Amino acid sequence: MNVKAYQLYEDENNWRGFIYDKDSNSEVVKKFFPDGVLTTKKYDRETVKEARDEGKTVITSNENDFIRFMLEAQNRSIFPRCEDCWGLVIIPNADLQRQRAFAKAKIRSGVKLGGWRLTWKAAMWANLCVKITSEGKITVRKFERCEHCQHDLAIDAEWYKSLPSIG
């Protein structure tokens, strides 16, 4: 099956790479996600805000806390402007599991969705949550986008509309 590259909008070029949470800062992770830096923040909640403000995507093994902090950082009732984050990548906890999972998932250049390969910058601009399991399976969900982004920069693709939402 041929996989076609997919670009959503020119704005995805504003993406600045990844931020490694302290639990995901390893050589294995850096090999598969080379466009990243270690967070400078002590707490997970601050790491999410750091990533949002710098146009970066958090890579972490700490799924529950980071999803909660992403939803907090994007809370529409507090901020009158767009406060969307740049997605989240959830990975296995141990490096041995990561090595096998990343190789099986074939995620170096992005994530495959319905016959399309989204580059990481496109997937993260769409504010997706990509989970790579220790078996190399990928699940993708979407964080709700702000009103402005939904209206002015709508994603009309069927693969996007069919994704389950978080929050």
C-alpha cells in the first residue's frame, strides 16, 4: 500500500520539535525523535506550558498526568485567545521496550493514519495525542482545538473527523 505524505496548513511549519520529559530523556528516544531538547522545568505541569509556549511537543511515558495538564493548559474558560498545545507523544517506559516499539511502529518521519503519513509537524499542529505501546501499536486521539482554529483553520479530512477526542 502506498502511503501519501499529508500537509495540513503552512502554519505547521511553526512547530519547533520535541521536548523530552525527564522520564523520556534517553539515547533511544533521541535516536527516533532527534528534534528535541530536555525540559528545563521541574514539574510536569510546567513542562506542558514550556512546550506550548515554545511550539514544541512533549514526549513522555506519564500518560495520565500529561493529558490532564494538557487539558488544563488549553482551558478555554480561562484564556480568550488560542492556547492550543502542539500535541503529545506517549511512549513506553523502559528503553528496551521503546527500541522495539519504535522500530515496529515505523514512526521516524511521522504517524500513519488511514493511508496518509502525517509528518510530525502536521500531526502536532493538529494537536494530536499519539500513543506508542510497548508492542509497537499506535493509537491516535485528538485534543479539541480552539474556536479560532476550528473555524479559520479547519481540518476537514475524514481521518481527522473520525479520531476520538480527549476532553
